Amino acid sequence: MRRVRYFIRVQQLREISLLLILAAVIYFFGREIEDYYTARMYNRIATQVALIAVIAVGQTLVVLTRNIDLSVGSIVGFTAFYLGDQLSKNPNIDLETAVAIAVGVGATMGLVNGLIVAYGRVPSIVVTLGTLAIYRGLLVEYSGSQSIQFRQLPDWIKTLPSEVLYENFGLDLRPLPAIAIGVMLVFQVVLLYTIFGRRLYAIGSSPEAAELAGIPSRRMIMLAFVISGALSGLGGFMYLARIGTITTDAARGLELQVVAAVVVGGVNIFGGSGTVFGAFIGVILISTIELSLIRMQINEFWKDALLGAFIMVAVLIDTFIMGWLRALWSRTELRRASSVQKVQSI
Amino acid sequence: MKLLERYPWLRRWETLLFVILCAAVFINISLSEHYFNIDNLANIFHLSIEKAFVVLVMALVIINGEIDLSVASVMGLSASVLAYEFEKGASLESAISYAMLAGLACGLANGFFVAYLNIPSLVVTLAGLIAYRGAARILLEDRSVGNFPEWFTSFALDDVYVSIPTLLFVLVGLILIGTLVYQFTNLRQAVEEGAAFRFRKPGPVGLVLITVLAAVLVYMLALSSGAFEATTYVFAVLYLISLGILQFTNFGRYIYVIGNNRAGAEYAGLRVKQVKMTIFVMSALMAAFAGLMYAARVGNIRANAAEGFELDIITIVLLGGVSIFGGTGTMVGVGLSLLVVLNLRNGMSLRNINDNTRASVIGALLILSVLIPNWAQTIQRFLPRTLSGDNLTLDLENKEARESTETA
Amino acid sequence: MQSINLHVILCAINDFYFELAWIMDSLPQPVLQMHNISKSFGATVALSNVSMSLYPGEVHALVGENGAGKSTLIKIMTGIYQPDSGDIIINGNPTRLHSSAQAQAHGIAAIYQEPLVFPDLNIAENIFISHRRRGFLVNWGKMYRDAKKVLKRLDVDLDVRAQARGLPLAAQQTVEIAKAISMDVRVLIMDEPTASLSAHEVTQLFKIVRNLRAEGVAVLFISHRLEEVFEIADRITIFRDGELISSRPTHEVTREDAIRDMVGRPMGKVFQRQPSEVENVVLSVRDLSHRGKFEGISFDLHAGEVLGFAGLIGSGRTDIALATFGIEPAHDGQIYFDNKPVNIQSPRQAIKMRIAYLPEDRRQHGLVLPMSIAANITLPIMQDYANALGIVQNEKERQTAQDYREKLSIRTPSIDLPVRKLSGGNQQKVVLSKWLNTVPRVLILDEPTRGIDVGAKEEVHRLIDQLAKQGIAIMLISSDLPEVLAMSDRIVVIREGRQMGIFDRATADQEQIMGAAMGQLEMERDHA
């Protein structure tokens, strides 16, 4: 038991329970739906997860600092359109340049958010609610209300989503999920092993203490927004590759799914705790439920109501049950410590 | 600077808004010959009347130090409940009451989580924004429901022609009745307490309010010859009521006090939780009502009714000088900013500017309405004292800072 | 004039020895020297010409009443404040400290009563969060090992991977200490570190302090508990009213000396209240307890009486007041109002019973700063100023405010001014007006004269006297000992949440009360 407690911390507990819930959900749908465990279903879910997960990673960084970024949906829409437009004008742009364009445009938009939040001292909810509308407006102005058609795009991006990088047991790894997993792993490492990552936790955990400890909070918060924007730009690229046809309504409302996934994935909306991995599982959970509901043909319209309920439940668990668990944990921890001390003093 | 010192009201946010409003109207007039058209002026209100309703309560919510992001979803939900019940064959009257009940339920849920479980309203109402919209989707799926009875739609669509003399007559009558009721209740209290009764003159603030209101009314009346929809009149009445509640009643005072200093309010024995609960219920009920008005105006309802309206609503409130951190702002400012935003939107639509672009202008306005006061504060801190024209304040505040450091 | 000359001479002598020590290099050299430091805030002098030295391997205790200037001195040492005049000399080099980061770089770190940890990070991270030059990546294995090493140096057993959230205060403090020594601290300032620790935890802490001393760290230890000071310190320095009164090795000081040096303030300055006629009991409290805050509190409060509450900051006096006013209701015990048992669960109930509470923190809890004087005064009984429609009657409200402005001589150009613009004393009068307007029968005053100037202070004292004469029962909580002595009929002394006794004013003196508050003299309980 002591060994178990040594390896599993409260934080991990949340991720483990999420995995269990995910398993239960898959088991439930597997019983309800015929031919549920198929490669087709897996691929569908994987592509859907890929897009949301990349953006959720960026959102996680922002939420860790006690902020929120509601403009991600519009950034995805704009970059997808802008990139689609560039690609249809110059079909000889290659993959790397395309990704660089998307990430660059997204990062610029994130920079605007970050500057106003960190240095203008405007609450992030106000800023990003505003830029949500502004970036959408930019998209409409830029597009002149036209759409990007699938056939205008170069061939390489058309075939990109269905390429198979690796195949085993009838399940294949395609580029978009591979990107998502890569991004998730990279930022899991960034959060765990870099000074920048640990400072994000510190800022969200106690802004006052962060100030006293000499952490440049403003710069860190701005960076978090820039990364969120850049990853949304990458999301725009993936959106373009996956959907192909981009209207001015592209990715509208995506921000709500992303925020829901992040919160459900155990990232504390009040900052300071949570992991990219947790958010990733949150995305899988939400996408699985959504797509399975569609597959069940009962009522895909339950999705949003469930999302909202999920957020509330996650927040309630965070405020009440996790606090209680933590207290329990540290108490046993202390009892252990004091018993050790007694032994030593004897 | 001297001028500012002599007339402190010149420094008020409301004054700035009034100037912006005049500028907006002037630009609209010079850019489009249609602006002065009677139908257009009615349209200014007509096309956004639901938002205007919700703005009235949102101002109370934000002054109280909270935020309600779920209003647009509650509007959508109430419209969807109405449509769903109506589609099932219920009478419109019962459908309306179900819709209002749905709004009440949303308000109770929001209020309970915020006031009694102390979860930040931002989180609660963000979840509500998604969940209530989801509930609307469950009800209507992807159907569109319409064909409401005529009496219902006509309430929002048909102009009620009131001649200017009639309107003025009604207005004067209302003011007279209001004054009489006010004086009478004072009289009763005076008699109870054995104090002498005397007629109260309105204070300088009251006079300014009346002047501004009268100016706005005359502006609207003169330009439209009294041709507004019934909803516009309802709005006018609700505006006056909410202005009265916020500016003149003890409930309004509680809203300000709690928004300014929640702990202080608790120490003074105010029922903070009940006040917060009441405000969230009011907000959701008003949103539900606005949803019904939306249904009446648009005529057919889909589950995405009123989606994204929270942007405009919150922008109008913040632009009206209400601080996002709570505690400050007036109904006069909110009313002026409503006119500014509506005029801007109207002007842009006359110039055939795309709806999304209009929204992005509103978004920019939202950010600026918080950013500019922040900047102004920073600049004032760095200005030499003689320039800031507020010597007394600065001096006393410095002294205060010293004292607080002493005690620390 | 003479004393200043004397001071100059003393300083010159001090300088001389300092030079001598430097040249000879045989005497131990102080690691941190404060030289003729003065600091004032506006008209108030917080520190005047203070000189002291900290030597490596020495525990130096700093003792004084609240407001004696200890906190200011610490803030100057840690670079939060800059002195008006005087020098800070670190290892013989005059240095200017502009920020706490700079002080840290010089090896000066401070630990406060309320530790500032990051609750979501684990203990090892908390220890190393401020470290610069750790490179770009976090080497967790090395960090855990280093953290363990640091904790081992302190001889404590804490799981370095445990989250800081939920750790008891003592452990959080240990983490702060570990953070300080991991940064190669040479001067460790501990500001009342024991205030919220249990006896066992204090023993642990002292073990750590002794280890640090053995390693050659200079420890500046601030505490209100004299027995601790005598237990741990090598040298005791006493401050009073911003001046250094005495600084002697511990074995040359007796407890009585220390207390006398701390309180030795002329009594003549304070308004002397005549004892009042005691009427019937209004409020009586029996065995009131609040877990972790106070226990076994019992007293009777008579109409027309001023019952003083003496004790140190954090001794639980405010918590007793909060329990009586219903903000944090007590867990155990009974309150009787007019000899009837009552259960006060909210301030609203208390106000209905006509109990009023003037809070300790007037800006946070007493006032709504941006609102007008009139609005602040009428707040608790707003409903009485609204008519049947709920409309506030401004005339009536202004009349009330006008009355109090005259009665309490609140100095303001207008009652419509936001209270933010008033001075501290006038703000306090507004809070008083607010509660007097509820026509209280019991008035709880929590530090009513803190942070207000002498003139206003005397006005408040006269007002308290008047109110008692009118038959209001008053609980007066104050950390200003002469004030409590001058104003109260009887004095309850609270120490660490326990009632040390009720003293009659006729028989009590400053030393006695201070002794009881610091746990020095065991007095017989005098239940009136």
C-alpha cells in the first residue's frame, strides 16, 4: 500500500479515474452498438480527437495560469481559411511551409491576446470574448464571404489525412493523430521538465507567491497565450486537411468543446493543477461520447447538454471531492512521517 | 483642465458616451440618406430589442461583481421550449409559461452554484452556456418550428402608432402618478414616524437624469413620429423600472455594496447570498422573456436561436461604464452605450457591412471599454500632480497608503 | 538635543570599533550591520537612528510591542523598503537593497508567520522555485535528491514529492526555511514563526534553528513569546516606538527587565476614563470554544461597562468577537443575551439583537470605500431608510449622516464624499457612526484606534466614555496596552486562545497584564 501511495499521487488519481470512466464508456457503447469495435469507428474518433486535442493542449497552458482563451475557434477558422487560400493560389507550397504559415498566423493572433491580457491588465475572458468576434470578422473580411473548395487544394493535403504511417492489428496510425500525439507528448515534457512549464503551475497556484519568488508572471502568461494561438494555428492546418471545404463558419463554437475537454480532463479551471495528458484523455472521452451517440442514431443533440453537465461535475469534483481526498492523503502521509520519527527517537 | 475642475460631470464616462453617441449619429446621417427614414429609426431598436432587454439585468449582474455568460443560451432554451410545446399542440399560453419556467430553472441553477456553493460565476455560467444550449438542441434537434398565432408575432412586429401628443400625455401622466405614489409613501412613513412632511425636490443628479431621458425621448419621438413596436414601449418601461431599482432603491444599493466589498457587506449584516440568488434568477427570467420576444419577432425558431448574443450584451454593459470587477456603473451609462452600439450596428448595416464584421467591431469595443480605463489610470499615476486636476484625492490617498503601511 | 549628541557619539564609537574589528580581523565580523537607520511614513517615525549588528552563528531576538518598528526594520533588511537615512552594511560593504530578489542574492532571506508556498507544487519544487541558473530543463531526480539533502540538514522527515497543499503550517514553514538555506542563506529573518505552531512543533523548529546556528547562519528571531526568546536567543534587542531601547546578551537580561523595556511608556498621554456605574448584565458568555481558535471563554458584560480584551495579535481576541457577532459562530459553549440563551448564526441576527461590531480591518470589513459617507452610515439598517416601494429617501439618509458628522465631528467638506477620500481617523468615525446608528446595546470595538492620529484617538476615547455613560455595554479589544488600561473597567487577558484571567482595573498594572498575555506570570483567576 505504501508503495502504491508513493507512486500514485492525487493528481494521477484523477487521470486514472478518467481512464476508468473512458473504459466504462467504451464498454457501454460496445454493448449497445453492433460492430462498435471497428477500425472505421476508431479512425473517426482518432481524427476528431486529433484536431481538438492539439488545441486543448494550448488551452491547458492558458488555463494553468488562471486564464482562459475563448478565441481558439476563430483562430482555427481564420488560419484554415488563410492557409487554404494561400494553397489554392500557390499549389507548390510544401507541407513544412504550410505548417509554418499556419503556426505563424496563429501565434500572431495569440500574441495579441497575450499582450492585452498580460500588459493591458484586461481579464482574459473579456479579451478573448472580444477577439473571438474580431478574428471571425477578420476571416469574413479576408474571405469576402467566399468559401475554400476542396478541389482548389493541392493533392498532397487532400491525401494527407488518409495516409497510413503505421499499421497493426487492423488499426492504423494516420498523420493527424500522429501530430496530436506528438504535440501532447512534447508539451507533457515541457510542463514537466522545463522551468517555463513549472512556472506556469506556480503562477496559477499562487500569483502572489509567484510575484515574491521573482517569477516574470506577465511574460509567462503572454507566452502561454502565444503557444495557445500557435497550436490553434496548427489546428487550423489540420482542420483544412480534414474538412477541405472552409466556409466563414469554420470551427465556430469549437472553443466550447475545447474548454469542456480541458476541464473534464482534470485541469483545474482556477489554475495551478492539471496535465496535458489529462486534457488529452478528456478530449478522447468527449469525442468518443459524441461520435458514439451519432453512431447510435438516438440523439446526437444530447452532446452539448452532456458537455455542460460534464463541466459542472468536473468543477464540483474539483472543489469538493479533490479537496477532501487531498486532506486525507496528506493526513496519512503525516501519520507515516510521525511514526517514522517515533521509531527514530526510540 | 480648468474646465474639468469646474464641471466635474465633464469627467464622467457618461459624458464621453454622449459625445460618442452624437458622433455616431452624425456619421450615420452623413453616410446614409436612409438613416433618417422612419422605418430605419424604428429598426434600430426593433432588430436588437431582445438584447436590450437582457442588457438591463446584465448590468445588475456585473455591478454585483459577477457575470452571466449563459443568457443567450437561456434565450435560446426558452424560445425552444415555446416552440417545442407549441409543436406538440399545447396552447401558446401554456407554452409561454413552460418557457418562463425553463428560464426560472436555469436561474435557480446558476444562482445556487454561485451564491451557495461559491463557485465562480464565470465557470458556472460557461457550463450553463453549453448545457442550456444543449437542452435546446435536445428539444428541437435540427427542426425549425414556426407558425405562431398572429397575436403573438404581432406583438413584436406590428407598429403601434402613438401620436406625439398622446405619448407626451401618457408620459406626463406616468411621471405625475409616479411622483404622487412616491410622495404618498413618504407621507405615510412621515406620519408613522411623527415627522413633518414636506415635498421633496429632485436633487441635481435627478435633474440630470430627467434631462438626459427627456432628450433621448424627444430624439426618438421627433425622428419616428411615434411608430415603434409594442416591444419597444415595453423596453422603455422596463428601462425606467430597472433604472429606478438600481439607482433609487435599497436593493440597488445592496447590489453596489456587494459588488464593491463583499466581505464588508457580510459584516454589515446584508443577505449577500439571497441578493446574488435573486439577481441570477432575474437575469435568467429576463433572458427567457427576451427569448419569447425573439420568437415573436423572428417567427420561427431553431435550436441555435440567439446564439452568440452574450457578446453584444456584455459589450453594451461594459461600454456603459460598468466595471468588469463590479461595484461601479450607472443605468444612464448603460442606456447611452445601448444607443451607441445600436446606432453603430445600424450604421454598419446601412452600409451593407457583413454581420460578422459588425460583431468584430463590437468585440473591439468590448476590449477597449476595459483597456481604456486601465490606461487612463496608469497615465494618471505618471502625470505630474498639477496636470491631473485632482490634487485633493491624490493627497488623501497617499496619506491613506502611508497609514495602511504603518499599521501593517 | 542632548540625546542626539549622545547618539552621535555612541555611533562614532560604534564606527570606531567597526573599523578596529575590520583592521584587526580578530573579532568576529558582523555579517549584516544596520547603521543609523531611520525611516518615517509621512509624519510618523517608524524607525529613528537604529543601529544593530548580526553575527554569524548567533540567534538574535528582536522584541517589542506591536508597532515598535520591528516589521519596518525587517522590510528594510529584505529590500522591500528603502531607509530614509543610514547604511546597510553586508560583510563590511555598504550596500543598497532595492528588491527582495537583491536581498536574497546577498544571502538575506525572511520567513513570515504565514508561509507563502505554492499549494499545487510539491515540496522539492517549492524549495527550488526561486533558484536561478538551473538551466532550461528540470532534473527531477537531482532536485529530489537535493531537496532531501536540504531537509536532512534540517533534520526533518518530509516526503519531498508530496504536494504542499494540505501540509500543516509547521511543515510549510519548514519548506520555507529549506528554501532559504538552499539558497545559501547567511542571514535568516524569522518573523513570528511560532505564532501559530503547537508546542511540539516549536520544539522541532528550535532544533532547526540550533542546527542553522551551528552552521554559522545569523538568525534574527522575532517573537512575542518571551519564554521562547529566552530559550533560543543569544542576544535580546528590545524596540519601543521606533527606537532601540536595549541590546544585551541573554544572560544579562531578566524577564522583568525585558517587559519593563517593552512597555515603559509614559501613561500621562492617554485619556483617563473614570470607572462607571455597573448596571445589569447584558451579554454573558460561558465556555465559548471554536476549534483551533479559542476555548473556554467565559465573561459577563454589564450595561455601561467597558470590558477590555488584552493580548497579543493572533491570540484569538478577534475570533471571540467574530463568534459573538455571528460571523464565525462558535462550535461550543453558550451565549446569553439578557439572561436568555441565544444562538447567533449570522451578523444579521446579531444586529437584530442590537449587537454591533466595529471590525479590526476597517477598509476591508468596515467600509465600502468608493461609496459616500451617508451611504456607508445607513448601510446596516438600510430598510429603515426606504419607503414602501423600497425607494431610498435621500433626505432622511443625509439628515442622519449630517447628525453624525456634527456629533462625532467627522471632518469632511461634504457627506457625499466617498469615504475613500477621508483620513484614517475620520474613516473610523464613519464606521462608528454606522454602528451607533443601529442603536446598539452591545458594542464590540476591535482595535478602534489603530492607525489613526493622536487627536482622533483622543476623540474616540472620549466617545467610548460617553457611550458607556449612556448605558451601552462595550467590549474593547486593543493591542495598545495603555489604552486598554485607561479605558476599561475590567480587563480580560487572552493568551493563545485561552482566558488567562479577568483583572480589575484598580488592581492591574501594565507589567502584570503584559506578563499574563505573554504567559509569564500565572495569576489567580479573578472571576467577577
